[in-house]
Amino acid sequence: MGSAQVIDHSPARDAVTRLTRWADDFPQPGVRFADLTPVFSDADGFRVVVDALAACAPEADVIAAVDARGFLLGGGVARELGSGVVAVRKSGKLPPPVLSQSYTLEYGTATLEIPAGSIGLDGRSVLVVDDVLATGGTLDATARLVESAGARVIGVAVVLEIAALGGRERLGKYPLTSLVTV
């Protein structure tokens, strides 16, 4: 029996902790928003975060990058791994035909889409990448969406997890890596 690989995420964790800007009561009262823009705009911070996310699933054929900040990360991870990347878009951003997955939010519903049939996900190993795990609805919908296209989700990786919102439980069937948990 082999042993699990231990990955040192401390450089990425340090960069995220040092560079994240917190905004209280945004976008509404009672919400504390984690702005990762300063992490992404810092060359070293962005590099160590992308490297850490890529280390989560080096065997991934495709990175599923979630609209919109996940696009930044997913493109970098795909480049690092030499894999493809698929942009998982909000509803109405892609021409038909599309595959869609709707899900509930704290304040309503939303839908994510990918092109139907033209991106060849059947049988491919996919790593889902996004910036923040909150309630888990968006990431769960993304995983189900790429699975509906025939892909196999081999992991979900995020920069920041807000543990109090319980998203990890919603993603229980997928290996999940969070670089920083608050």
C-alpha cells in the first residue's frame, strides 16, 4: 500500500494570509468579503497559489475554472500542468448548445453552463478550481455539470474556505483542498 503524498502549501497559505483584503458588510450587511485581488496582482503570491492548486491533481486532463475569478486561477493551473481548461460560465454567456446545471443560492437560484459536445470531456479527469468555498453550491453544481458531460471529477481546489458556511459537507464526495480555511 502506497503512502499519500504530503504537499506543503505553506508558501501559498502565507501569501493568501498576508495579501487578502477583507471588506466588512460587502456586498450586503453582515457579510465579510474576502478580496483576493491583491493576492492575484502580486506576482509571487499568484505564482505560489497557482503552484499549490496545481499540486492538488497533477494528473488532471482538464481544469474546470469557475466564472469569474476561477478563470484567473484555472488558466494558470492548466498552464502549469500542461492540461486543458474549460470556462464554466454563468447562464447566458455561451451560444447554444450548452449543458446547464442550476443550483440554489442563499438568495435565489443560479445556473452554470459549458458548451455541449464541442469540448470533449467524456472520460477525462477534471480538477475543479475556484477562489472561495462558501456554501458549496457553485462548486457542487460545477462538479455535477462536468460529470454530466462525461468527465470524472478527481478533485476540487480553492484558495480560501469559509468553514462556518458548511460548503465542505456539500462537496463530501470529492477530494477537496483549501489553501486557507477561515
